[in-house]
Amino acid sequence: MRDADRRWSVEGASPHSHLPAVDKVDVLNVNVPGRVSRVDAAKYEAMKRAILGVVPAQAPGLSAAEMVA
């Protein structure tokens, strides 16, 4: 255990305890099976709404290249 980690565990606080709590969601990585990342829920929802707002509801939709063009 590093000294910095030990200090936080001894004091019973985390190194980020001064920051407000942030809701997180689990996101699966389609490129690495089994890989899960925890991301800010509000930012995830904002990006999801933005993407779904421009992607056509009917097939064929958009390719990844078309979304960034």
C-alpha cells in the first residue's frame, strides 16, 4: 500500500471526499468483452439523448463514420 493510500485508509476518508457524490452508471465496452466502465450518469444521459436525437429512427441508421462527419 502506498503512503498516500495508507493515509486515507487511516483517516477513514477517501482522497475525493471533498467532492460532491456523483451518480454513476455501468457501461459495457463492445470492443473488449467483459470490460465495464463506470461513468457519470448525467453526462452519459446527455450524450445518449444527443446521439438518439440525430440518428434516424428507421433503418439503416448511421455508421460511426457518418456520426462524426
